[in-house]
Amino acid sequence: MTRNAIFVHEYGILRVAKGSYLTQAHELTRIGDLPALVLKDIGGQSLDRSMPSMPAPVLLF
């Protein structure tokens, strides 16, 4: 699967999936030669700031 195909697939999922735990996809665009998803800012905190500095065991995911 190409990089562009991955972004198109992700965009399609985010456009139809609904839930308070999901962000909304507004647009699929390009920045230079790279695909980019424009997502709704949910005003939350990034995972790197909300999780402890120690890596989580893979089994948690």
C-alpha cells in the first residue's frame, strides 16, 4: 500500500466513523509532495505529555 493510499484509507475511516473518542477529519490535502490529514483540534493533551515517561509494554495495546 502506498503512502497516499494509507492516507486516503485513514481519511475514509475518519469521515464515516463517529464517536466522542474520535477526532473529525476535515480534509485530505498535500503539503509539498506529502499527503496530509487536516483534523479537528480537540483541545486535548498529547500522549507524550499525558503518559508516563516510561514506555508501555506492548501487551497493553
